[in-house]
Amino acid sequence: MTDKAGAENAVMDHLCKLVIESPNVPMNNAFPGEHLLAISSGQAPWFANIVNYLSLGILPYDLSSPSKEKVLA
């Protein structure tokens, strides 16, 4: 199989031109933003009570009356 340089195979053309410094250097597979969307605050998301009610059928004891009505509605 042969690859043609040019617009048809732009990705392959680019990969062929990469300079490899040393073939024994391990590749870094870490993605710098892999925890970008992680929830770092200590609070549960706004829908946690709804999900817990739907999956377990119980409401938290400290939930206010208006919040209970919203979950049960």
C-alpha cells in the first residue's frame, strides 16, 4: 500500500514529516484536560436529589418542603 503526499492524505503526509528524536522515549498518553469537567466543589449537583429519589425511592431528611414538592412533582 502506498500513500500519496498532498491534499488527499493530509494527515498521513503530516505524520510522515514528524521528527522523532529518539525511538526509545515512551509516549505520553496523558490528556492535560482530562479532569476539566470534574466537579471539584463539595456540593452535589442540583439534580442529585431527583436521581436519588428515582433510583432509591427515598428523599433526604434535611430537604425543605418546597424542594420535596419539586422532586415529587
